[in-house]
Amino acid sequence: MPTRPEAGLGDPVAVATEEQASKRALAAGAIGNFVEWYDFVLYGASAPILARVFFSNDDPHAALLATFATFGIAFVARPFGAVILGNLGDRIGRRNVLAGVVLTMSVGTALIAALPTYAQIGLIAPLLLLLIRIVQGFTAGGEFGGSAAFIVEYAPPGKRGRYGSWQTATVGLGSATATAVVLVFTAVLPQEQLDSWGWRIPFMVAFPLGVVGLIMRMKLEDTPDYQRVKDLQQEFEVKPAVPVLEAIRHHGRMVLLGAAIVTGGTVSTYVFHNYIPAFLNNDLGIDLDVALGGNLIGLVVYSAATLLWGRLSDTYGRKPFIIGGSVALLVLIYPIVLIDHIGTLPAIALGQSLFGICAAAIMGLVPTLLAEFFPTTVRMSGLSIAYTLANALFGGTAPFVVLWLVGLTENPLVVVYYCGAAMLFTLVGAFVIRETFDKPLREV
């Protein structure tokens, strides 16, 4: 089975050139991914505000439930984006697809800022919001898999874990920035001004950020791995198969194992980073700036922890950290939820930080691990499908499901059972897979 050659060995100039190209690719992938997830998570961070703006205020719990339902609908569109955009990325290249994705996401977020409210046009307002979220979900389906493949394929030998961990770190940093922006506006503006016009400004910021990501991505060539495979196909006149079908037909087991590993991490991160702050504010009456402030600190810790675990995984392997993170969360989810429910800024920051350290051991390694599962010919397709399958079925719907279950059972600790059950999928998948950190990337 052909594998990636260790190009440039013995030639210091070639090694230095490859290192520079790898760093530029990392910056382009990371910045574009930062923009993408600022756009996507901004909705979740603004959920309590959007519930008041786009839905009827007769029942605040129902309005928040509808807001999270709209949030979850975007994840239904993500598998379609994963299939279509992943297939395109394997056929025509990662770079062009990723450039289009980041621009589409930023334009969609800016359009949310221009929408009329429920008070102005009634039910049409949430319908328009829903349409935009579907488009964003579609594009997000291609972003994670595309940028993960792009970064890992460009990574120098022996550094795939630390490079790939930036993929998750920028998800955390983009989420943290979105949370920080919403926090500033909620702290500075009274609720009347926040609901009338203040909430729109963070969404407007998305467009210039998207342009920056677009420019950086368009300045790069496609990955050496991808170009090498395409050159071989042309040289031997091999007609490329449909990548997405090849990924499912020949690598279906790895798609399912990848989805299982992602499930626990994605459910818990969406619950703790999106549901918990909204629940603390809406149901427990904690000030929104306190809930968001504690979550912001947790997101920063989460981002830093992903880089640590990614670096260590290049030495000790991926499996030990994924298994360790899963076990830690199974043990600590209940205490963390109790700490969060204390409702003070230090308590929420402590709870969210403890969660972030544990979850980062899983999600920080997911981009690299999934990229190592698949050969170059179907890497973007296989990676995107595995990741978005878990997100669509479990991750994006988690805030809505947990909020609905809490309302049904009147037991706020149901979040512990839901996250714990999801974590079992990750733990089983991690035990089944073979170690990948010490093996070269396959090409076909």
C-alpha cells in the first residue's frame, strides 16, 4: 500500500522550505477554521437573546427551546455538506472548496444581522433564520473535514498531532471569541438596546473576518499529498472513482468507528459550551454575563489543553489520551455540573475549565486521528462524513434534547446521564481502533 514519502530528508534547504509551507498551511487552515466557528458558535452564545428577538416571548422556556431547535436543524444539513463538499475536495482539491466554504459561512452570518425580528414580521423571521442556518450547516459540513485534511497533510513528519490539534484549538478560540463579543455587548448595553440593535453587531463582524480567511486560503497551493496522488493518476491514466462512494464502500468501518469516537466529545462540548450557559441564565436566573464569562474562561482552557494533548500524542500515541479523557469525563461530569450550578463566576469558570481539560484530550486529537484513518484519495470525504455523522445525529441536537428532557423530567441533572451515555460510544471506539501516530499517511 503506497504511503507518503518523507520528502526532503538529508537536504536542509528542502526541509526548511517544507517547514515554511507547513506553517503557512497551518495558519491558513487555522484562521479559516477560526472564522468558520466564530460564525457558527455565535448563534449558540447569543441563544438567550435570539430567543427573545426571533420567537414569541409568551413562554421563555419554549422560546429558548425553539432557538436550540433552529440551532440543531443546521446540523441536519451538515451531512449533505460533508458528502458533497468532501467529495469535491477529494476530486478538485481542498483549497478551492475551503475558500468557498469560509466565504459562504461569513456571508450567511452577516445576513442574520440584517434580518427583521419576530415583532416586525412575525413567523417569517424565524423561518428566514432557519434557512440561513441550513446554509451554514451545509458549509460547516465541509469545513472541519477539509481543513483537518489540509493541515494534517501539510504537517511535517512526527508533528501531525500538534498540527492537527490547532484544528480543534481554533474551534475553541473561535467559540471563545464569539462568546467574548456577546459578553461585552451584554455587559455594556441594557437589555432593551441589546434586543433592538446591539445583538446585530457581532454578526456583522463575520463578513470582514471571512474575507481575511478567504485571502489566506487562496494564497496557498493544494497539499503535496493531494498533488502527488493527482499526478500519479494522470501519469497512469487512472480514472478517479467517486471519492465519497469509495470512502463508504471500502472504509465504511473506519467511518463508523470515527463517528463513534467523535460522539462523546461532540455531545459533551455542545452541551457544556452552548446549553449550560443558556440554562444557567434562562432557568436558574444567573446573569448572562456571569454565565458567559465562566464559559469563556473554560473555552480558553479547552483550547490550550488541545495543543498540549496534541503535542504529547505525537510521542505517546492517540489512544491513551482519548481513553483517558473519556474515563475522566465519565467520572467528573456529575461533579462538574454541580459546580456549574453554584452559579458564581469562579464556580462556573472552574467547572467549565475542568470539563475543557478532559474534553480536549478527545476532541484535540480527533482531526489528526480521523485524517490518519483514510488514504489521500478519500481523506476529506471519509473524515467529513465520520465527523458530521456524529455531529448531526448527536452533537448539534444535544442542547435541544437536553433542554427538552430537563423540561420533561424537571431534573436538571439529566445532562449527566445524556453526556455519560454518549461518552460510552467514544470509549468503545477508542478501545477498538489500532494506534496510528507512528504510521505514515496512506495515499491510496
